[in-house]
Amino acid sequence: MLVVVVLLVGAALTALVLQARNYATSDAAHRTRAAAVTLSRYPGMAAALDSADPTAVLQPLALDVQKSGGFDYIVIFGTNGIRYASTDHPELIGQHVYGSYQGALKGPVTTTETTPLGHDMDTVAPIARPDGSVAGLVSVGQSVKNATSVAARQLPVLLGGAVAALAAETGGAVLVRRRLRRQTHGQGPAEMTRMYEHHDAVLHAVREGVLIVGGHGRVVLANDEARRLLELPPEVEGRPVAELGLDPGLAELLVSGRAATDEVHLVEDRLLAVNNRPTAPFGGGPGSVATVRDTTELRALAGQAEAVRARLRPLYDAGLRVGTTLDVVRTAQELADVAVPGFADFVTVELAEAVLRGDEPLPGTGIAGGPRIRCVAAGGIREEWPFYPVGAQISPLPGTPEATALESGRATLVAELRRARAWRARDPRTAERILAFGVHSLISAPLKARGLTLGTVTFWRAGESAPFGEEDVSFAEELVARAAMCVDNARRYTREHRMAETLQRSLLPRSLPRQSALEVAYRYRPAQRGVGGDWFDVIPLPGFRVALVVGDVVGHGLHAAATMGRLRTAVLNFSALDLPPDELLARLDELVAHLDQGEAAAGEGGIEGEGERAVTGATCLYAIYDPVSGHCTMARAGHPPPALVQTDGSVEFVDLPAGPPLGVGGLPFETTELQLAPGTALVLYTNEDFPT
């Protein structure tokens, strides 16, 4: 290839000399450029630059090319500017080149230099790697004067050499290309490289042994897994299968070439499943390929996976069964039930007294001298158990598992209760009763949520159950952490429910005003699922008349109760104007619409969730009874119609137009007039809570 390249360089120089007889400067530029480009593309240039000693390869090549091409100098240097070859000044090898060469990193650059001896042409070309990156640069220099004279003297030889080189290179390239195409089935170098890399990576990465045996009974290829499973020697390729020391039955299968599917063979203590297929039908020549799978390890892995699934089952069950209600005690009992019997034989749950009321626990809860904790739930594989009864107060002493868990915030393991002196010293009688019951180990984990320690959960194992181990501690912490969020949600709901109920009861009438128009009886019963926004009022009006009001704000909780108070106050104020029922509801509807707009604006202003708490959905029924005439005028805004109980005991519902709920707007409210006979009962009510 060196001779071919030299001939190519000579041919290029010959062509340049012939063209440059009348244009010496252009001739020198073309010659240096052609030489630099040709030399940069010479096979092995990039590899030589990346080798340990580039000068050993590049300096002889540069001298040869300079001599044959008649150049003044050839310099080959790296991208860092360090010379690796220099024909005119070998003493400068290893030193930095002069001038800037950065522009040549993107392609050949030819420049003209003026010296006392005349004009010189210099071309710098990049030497590229196969991946396109630049490995170095080659600089070829030629004076204009020498270019013309050298070309003239060597014209016949260079011309003939160029023709011969081109012919040899073309013919050789064609022959090599045809043979490579035939051997690689038409695939190019990039495709062959990629296919080999994928083949090698897959072969050694699979978890099955692959063994290819030729038709002569010798091993052609074995991957890493086959070497491990069959305990093959390091240099196994090319050796006969009969000399590998394999089981006779397995060796016979490998050399026979017969097809086999999941044929089991015993190799040492391994039970291997072997699949064997001949390669001849698929164009691979005589031989066979076998895959080997270790079923012993598969069974072990299957057993481990089953054990992991069994351990994760309580966590899955906890997500489904814990927190189904917002009751603190019920949630604690669900935690106790879900851990038995999958994880523990018995479970006890202790919570701070404040948590049961919905408050945050005080600092030091459960620690000696601090607020006590109370056993609120228990469960086990048997109905009877020797632990503290549900409802009992507990004050853990220092060193006990409960106290350690509360102080550290991590689950505490006691694998052998008989050796736990601090636990036995807290209550020796109860401890002996627990031990006599067969309980032998425990894990005590703190119930923590949002930085609050709500209590503890203690898991117990007894009888033939294996003692708790270190691997059980993390599982207990995970299980308790999931349940703690549910307990804390129930605690917060309890607090809000209590506050809302207190607020609502404070906003309802505590006593009815004195009036002589009618007899009034009422009953308020809170909803089972939460405090709502129901209210009622009896309002005296001028002329012995009486206004009866009942309303309902959709929703539950503090917001509903607070909204109810605002609407009740508004009705009291509007009734003071002695408005008809339909006009009073119209004004109340406008007020609710303004409230909705204000709360929506507050939500858009950055208070999360406030914009969703609109009052729309509130209903109201307003009636005015005149005892003098016996007339009752009423109107309603989406509220259920009142019930009318006649003097004979029959009951009917008043045919009263419904009207839209408050805050919807767009439709007028209609009134209905009734003539009520003495002794008639008018019943006003709500649909969820029951104030009447």
C-alpha cells in the first residue's frame, strides 16, 4: 500500500507539474494540497498517530514521500501541535509547530509564505479517524521554484508511475471488494462491525449457556454461561467434546446433532435443561447448537420470589384495608387486623390520648414522666391474649422497646423476650403472663406522620412461629408508616369534625323567641358522616306574624358551618325589612352570588383550594304565617317542599315551585299561599340533616 500511495503522490505531482508550467504559484499550491490530502488519507495514518510511538512509523513515511515527491518539507503533528515527523528539521520532533493550524481541523488549508529565497506554498490537511474525528494534521511545503524544476525533471517517470499506481489500485480494489461482498453476503464494514458487536454482546450477556459444536465433534464456540454451568476449561474452542469430561449422556447429545427440547441432565449438583438443534438446515454447515439452562437456580429464584410476594402481601392488604373510615380507633384496629397472621401472631396499637380527641400529641408522649399512651386496638390469632386490655393506659419505662422506639423514631427488635430485662422490669406480673402464653419476640415501631409521634405499634410472635429477625424490622417500619398516615388523617378529621360541630351548634338558635302566633317544636340531629350547613329560624314580624326559615348549605365541615352562619345572619337582616318571601329569596340569591365571586377571586389570588369552595348549592325555604287571617305565604330556593299535617292526621306535601338554588340566578322565585286551619302542623326539614 505504501508503494501504491507513493505512486499516487507522484501521479498527483506529475499532473500538477504539467498544469503548472505557466502558473508556477498555482502549480505549487495544487501539488502541496494534493500531497497533503493524499498523505492524510493514507491507510494507517490515524492508527499511527494514536499509537504509543507515532514517530517510528510517520518519520520514515514522511521522508519517503518527500524524497519521491520532491517537496521541501513534510511535517506531521497532533491536534495539540506537537510534531511527530519533520523531514527538514528532525531535531524539532517533539516540539510545537509554528503558526496557527486551527483552521485546518475542518479541512485542507493552503497558504503562501514569502521567504528571502522566494515564495513557498504550504498545505495543512487533517488526518481523520474512521469515526470522523481528527487524529492529527499533515503539513506539506514546496517552494514555487523547486516545484517547477522537479516536475520538469521527473515528468516521464511520475506520469508512468501514476498510471501504473492507479491501475493497480483500481484493479486491487475491485477484486478485494468483490471477495468481501461475497464473504459478507453484501454487507459493508459498518454493518459487519455492528453485527459482530451485537452478536458478541448478546452471546455473553444471556443467562443461558450457548455451545456450538462442529460436524467434526469439536467445540466451535462457548459463551461465559456455558463455561460456568458445564465447568469447561478456559481454552475450550477447538477441543473435542469427548475430552471435556462431561456426563456421557450430555456429551453424546452434543456430538450427535439430534434435536432435543428441555432434555434434563445432571452435571455435578446442577440439574440442567438442554435444548439442541442441528445447524445444517439453516445454512450453518454440519454441527449443532445447544442452549443450557440451570433449572436448579430457577427453582431457587422462584422460591425467593414467592417468599417476597408473601412478605409484600400484608403491605398490599394494608393499602386496601387500613383507612377505610375516618375513625381513629377503627383505623388502629384495621392495622392490627391486617398484620395478623401474615406478619405477626398478635398486634397491639397504643395511641396518645390527644390523638383520640383529634389533637396533636404533646412532646414526650409515651416516655417516662410524659403523657401516657393508651391501648386502643389489639388483634391476634386467638381471641384471648395476655397483653394490656384495650383502654388501658401505658407508661413505658426507659429501656423498654416502646420507649426506645419513641425516643429513636425507629422500630426496635427484641428477638428473645426472656432476656429483655427492662421490658420485664416494667410490669413483672404482666411480663410473666405474656411469656407463659408462649410469646417469645416482638418489634415495637413508632406511629409517625408529618413529624408527629402518634403512638406505637407492637408486633408479637408466639408458639412455633420463628422469632423476628433484622429483615423483619424494615417491613414493620414500612407497614406502620403506611398506617400512620391513615391514623393521622383520621385524627385531623376528628379535630375538624369536632370544631365544625361546635361552630354549627353555636350558630343555631339556642332558644326560640316568644310569640303567640303558633306553637313551635324543633329537633336537630347531626349527619352521621359529618357536620353540615343546615339551619332554621323562627323570626317574629310586625302584626303578630311569624317567619319560618329552614336552609341547607351543600357540603360538610367548617366551611359549610361558617357559610351557614353567614346566610342565617343575612336572612335575619332581610326579614327585618318585612319583605315578601320571593323578594327576600331574590336578595339572598344576589348575596350568595357575590360571595361566590369573592371566594373565586380569593382562590385565583393564590390561596389554594379557596376558589373551589363556592356557596352555590345552598337551599332555603322562607314562609310567613299570619295568625289573624290563617294565611301562610312561602317560597323556596331549591329546598324540599314542606309537609302539611291536617287535623285528621293525613299528610301531604305542599305544591310549591322549587326555584333554583341560591347563587345560580337567572330565574325568579314564585310564592304560594295556603290557608291553614287551626290545629294544622307545618313541617319544615332538610334532606340530609334533620332540623324540623
